[in-house]
Amino acid sequence: MQSSEEQPENIATVPSTAEDVAQEPSYEELLELYDKSLQSFKEGEIVKGTVIETTDKDVLVDVGLKSEGSIPLEEFTDHQGNVTVSVGDDVEVLLEKAEDAEGHIQLSKQKAERIKVWSDIENSYKEGKVISGRVIDRIKGGLTVDVGIRAFLPGSLVDIKPIKHLESLKGEELEFKVISLDRRRNNVVLSRKAVLEKEYEKKKAETITRLKEGALLPGVVKNITDYGVFIDLGGIDGLLHITDISWGRVSHPSEHFAVGDEVEVVILKFDPETERVSLGYKQKTEDPWTLVDKKYPLGSRVHGKVVSLVDYGAFVELEEGVEGLIHVSEMSWTKKVVNPAKVLEEGQEVEAIVSELDMNQRRISLSLRQAERNPWEELLDSHPVGSIVEGKVRNLTEFGAFLEITDEIDGLIHVSDMSWTKRIKHPSEVVSKGDTLRARITHIDVENQRVSLSIKEFLPNEWDSFLAEHSVGDALTGRVVNVTDFGLFVDIYEGLEGLVHVSEIDLPSGRLEDHYAVGEWVSARVLRVEEDEKKVGLTMRGVPQPTAEQIAELEAAEIAESATAADEESEEETEAEESDDSAEAPEASAAVEETAAAEPLEAEAAASEEAVEEALEEAPGEEDVESKAAEESEETVSEEDESEEPRQLSE
């Protein structure tokens, strides 16, 4: 037997006194108390419970009822699939249904959270508070956001400025404002733009207090245009114009900045009314033009890089912010530059001389050619006036031929320096393009860059030949080359002309042109010879005129002489062509074509006469010659004749 002190545990202790028995609740009272505790939990309420067990599928939660509630494990996992609770954790759940006949209760954590989220969203909407959420996905018209429930964020309310790629925000945790909700339809509309605008206004107010002219402020490049850069200074944007980016040349702002760059800028101007801010970047450094006159004085040699080519020249950067212009007229001593790109190219390093400096206009003129010695001065030193040069005829003009002296310099042989006595109408009568000639330098004009040449010193002197063969009193026969009011000009010796004054002609009546014509054969006697002026005076008084037979003989001899000269010229050109072909010189074809284009001898003679006539009519100085001829004529010449002057015989 057991002793009285060793009683079994399952035997209830008997109250020791009647008072203790009266204080203990009865079974009915305990049952009533339990029922009241069950009645304190209503279905649809959120209650607190404790996790007492977790399994692979469920989580058991004790909320103080007879039975524990079972909740699917999925309701306690996060987006990565991790279980977020453990045994002993307190959780809030929704009591969906109290104990049924079998003693089961229905709980839900998700529904409890959903009710709580809706409550928080409604409070945030009413009070204008900010809520947090995670961007889930891109849908038509905007984004879906998880704020505890699925909400919609319109694309126009994502940011203050439009965002092209909304997908870039997927997965980001952001703050929003609730702008619309409908719990019955489970619809919530958010706005991130409202949150940013509020922050923007706050930053803007702070930034405006620091916007003072000359102040340095940090900023972020927000946008780049052709004319400048927009920089966010913190709630307010400022414009950095392209002209204020650098002291040097800026083709496009993107050469210096990119969107998102953090920069420090200078406040140039701020208008509080329009809230426009003008910014500067180059103003952070000193203006390079303040020392230009000291660094680049007139006449100094400078080094730079070609940064731009225009029709009228090239711009050369001497340093950042300092550029000089090389005008086309200053690119070469000898060549006429029409296109600067044929002389220089962008990026090329060049040396030049400062030829002009204007600090007020901020302009520097440079000379490329002055960096080298003037070739015209070199020519004057190496080939002074009187020197003999040899070169090829490069070009023919109406007034002369250009002869190559050096690779860069040509000299002009004027038609008046191609013959001693003949009046040359066109230089092609004497020389052809490509001919190699010797010439004497008669004048060098360095300032105007001109060289005058003469080839008549190397040709036979018709005047000297005439003096050697003829003298005063000799009778001569020749063609009339010009008819004037005061006399006749007659070709008396290989282009040498003599003047028969009207007073020395047996003229019955009327004018000379009524009795004589250009090309007519006449005979005259040498009346006087002026060697200094190279003039010959003739008289037809008492001189028999040529008969028809004599004229026929003269014309036949003239034709034969022209034919011989043409044959000799053709042979010379043929030999030159063969020589050039052997040397592979393509220029010979031009000479052959000119020879093949020779006209019949009769036409050539007529053309020669017309050329002489036209040259005499165009030659200046007729009045001087006429006055001298009138003074030397007989006293029978009238005062009117003395006021007129015959044409100068040769120039």
C-alpha cells in the first residue's frame, strides 16, 4: 500500500476547507467563460496568433481557440520563395470561419494583409501620404506596381520628363502617391510624378536662394541641343549656350559634354520672374584675348592648326579661344588662290606671320606667304634688269605672251617688244605657245609682281637694215597701209612705214581717200630720215607711179616670198613636232595643228594688210606726229594742217 503522503498525481486535491470549495468556479461557469471567449472573436476580424508548427505545406497558428488554424505555406513565402516565419513568431491573420462541427477554423494571412494594405492605401489617399512599391511589369499604357496589392502606374505619371524605355524601371523599389482608388473594383492608380514634383519644388526653392550672378554651382547635364546644354542645378534648369562653353571654336556641344555629366558652372544671369538661368563654362578661366597683343605682336611668327576652311581663306587656331585668318590673297606670292582647300586642309599645322591685329574687334590677320621670302625679291637679286633669261611660252593673250622665268614667275613680252618696226596685231604672229625663247628683262615691279621682257633685241633690226641699204633721195615702192586726212602711210621695207604728207602728193582735188586705198601700190622718194625718232618722210611729187606690169611683178614676188616663208615655218614646226614626239612631249600637237590651219597665201596677204591698217588706226599719238610733219612741210600747208598730227611711224 501507498502511504498517505505518496498520492497519485491524477487524483484531484480535495479542498481543505468549505471556504475554498465555495471560491472555485463550477463546471458550468467554466463552460460559460469559454463560450464568452469564443464569442469575442468574430468571423472577418484580424486576430493575432502564434506560429506553433511549420510543415512542407502548412503553417499551424494558435489564435486562442479550441483548435489551431492551418494556413498554406505559400502565404508565408516572399518573391524569392523563402519562408518568412518560424515557430514562435506572432502573426496577424484573418479569421474567416470559426470552429465548425469538426472543430476546424479557417485562417488567412494574405487576406489579412490585403485588408490591412487597403486600409493603409485609403489612409494614404485621404492624407496625401507617400507609399512604397515595386515595379512588376510593363503593360499597355504604363506599369504595374506591387504596393501590397496590384496597382497601375500610367506612363505619363512615371517621371517629370517623358521616359522612352519604361522597361528599365522593372524591379525597382520606388515611392508613389495614390491619386485614385476603387476598392469595389480592386483598382488603384499611382503617380510617381507627383512625388518627384514635390521633391523638385523643394530643391528648387533651395537652389533659387543660391542663384547669384558669378556664383559657382554644381549641376548635371540634362539635355544637349545644337545651340547649347541644359543643366539641372537642383530643381531648376539653366542653359549653357554654345558660345559660353569654350573660348575656342565649338562645332557642337556634344564635343564637350554628355547627358548625365556632372559639371560646375558659373551663373551669368538669373531672372526671378521667368526663372531663366544663363550659365557659363568658359568663364571659369581667363579670357585668352587679354594677352593676345603681348603674345602675338605684329610681325611675329606663329604656329597653329587649321580649324576651318571658307571661300575667302582659312582660320588657324593659335591657342584655345584665339584664331587668326589667312586670307586667300596671303596664301601665295605667285599663284592666285581661288580655293583655299587646294593649298591647305583642316588639321594641318602651319606657320604664319601676324600681319594685322585688332584687339577691339578681336581679329588677327595672318600671312602664309610672308613666312617665306618674296620670290619677286629673289628674282630681282638673281636676275636684275638687263639680264637675259630663257624659257617656254606658257600663254598668249591679245597684248602679249607670258614667258616662264622660274617655276613660280612668268614675265610678259608685250607685242610692242616683239619687233623693231612691225606693228604686231597678235603675238601669235611672232611666237607660239610652247616655244622656247630668249628674252631680256626690261623692268621688275616687286610691289605689283610684274616682270617686263623683250625679245626684239634677239631679232633682226629692220631699221638698221633700212639705213644700211637706203638713203635720202632713193625711190621706193610699197603698199599703202593707212589713209588719213594728213597723208599716206606706206610699207617701204619689211614692215617699216614711211609717211607721205598730203603736201607731198600731187593731189588734183578732193580728199586722199577718194584717190588712194589701203593695199594700193605707190612709189615715193625718201625725203628725210629721223634716226632718233626712227621716222621716214616721203614725197610723191615728181615720182612716176608703178605701171600695171610692174604691179603684177611686185605681187608675184610678194606671193613667192610669202610661200617660201610659210614652207620654212612648216618645216621648222614639223622638225619640232618630231623632236617632241621622241621626247614624249604632248604639246607638239598644238603646233602642228596651228601649222595645218594656215590659210592660202592670198588670204594671208590680205589679212596682213588689214592687221596693219587696224593697228595703225588704234595706235595712240597721232596728233604729235602730225604737228611735227606739218612744221617740216612747206609753208603752203594751212594752219588747220599744222593743228593735226600724223600717226607715229613706230613705237
